[in-house]
Amino acid sequence: MNAPHDLSMKTDDVLRVELEVFKQEHRDLDDAITALVERGTGDQLTIQRLKKQKLRLKDLIALIEDRLTPDIIA
């Protein structure tokens, strides 16, 4: 996740697989954050880092979805 993702060099099939993986990671992070907050076991720094990682995934998911969705001109 640290390396930049060059979407222009990937096929739609690869992007669809990556999209599902990133969506699952996003859900997993959401579950982890919720568990840490509910139990009170996570320190604020850890929770903030997880939230930032979740936001990066959300942005990447949006980029991939934009690439896979054709532009429709009305």
C-alpha cells in the first residue's frame, strides 16, 4: 500500500480484483477501529493511524471505480 499505484498500466480485470481486495481491507480496518474504540484498548495514535490508512484506501477505491466506470455524456 505504500507504493504508488499506476492504474494506467493495469487491465480492468486486475483492477476489479484489486478493488475487491481494497474494499475488504477497508471493511477490516473499520471493524478493527470499532473494536479498539468499543473495548477502550487502543491508544489514540493507533486509532488515528488506522483511520488515515482507511481514508487512503477509500481514495484508492474511488480512483479504481472511476477508472472502471465509463464516462457517459448526456
